[in-house]
Amino acid sequence: MLALHLLQSALVHVNTLLMQQVLADPKWADTLTDADRRALSPLFWTHVNPYGRFELDMNRCLDLDLTARDAVPGPRTPEGRPAAAPG
């Protein structure tokens, strides 16, 4: 059971990185509403094939740009402008 929890945590981590990379694209910042952002969840697994064949290439890395998290747009005001930073 602990192995399944570890697998789920790893999957959520990778999904979060993938979502951050997609959300860093400016066109999504203008498309998504606050309700859309609230509905996002890293708990999707449709891209996982638990019963199929897995080809693991240790010479190739996933393209997970870790700097994308800095480019993810923050909260917005009702007028659509970025909200002021707290503090």
C-alpha cells in the first residue's frame, strides 16, 4: 500500500510540473477564469497506462522546465489585471 502512495505522490508531482509548463504560456493566462483555475487538479491519470508496455529510455529526460513555475501567472483581479503582491 505504501508503494501505491509513493507512486501517486510521484505522479502528482510530475503532473504538477506539466501543468505549470502549460500554464506558463501567456495565452492560457488570458483564457482561464478564476473558476477554471480553481477546478485544476494534478490528480489526472488518463495519460498513464498501468497495464500496457512501458518503454523506459534512461538516456532521455522528460522535458520538465523547472523555471516554468516562475512564469505561472498569479491571481487576477475581477478586471483581469494581475493582483497586487501581498505584503
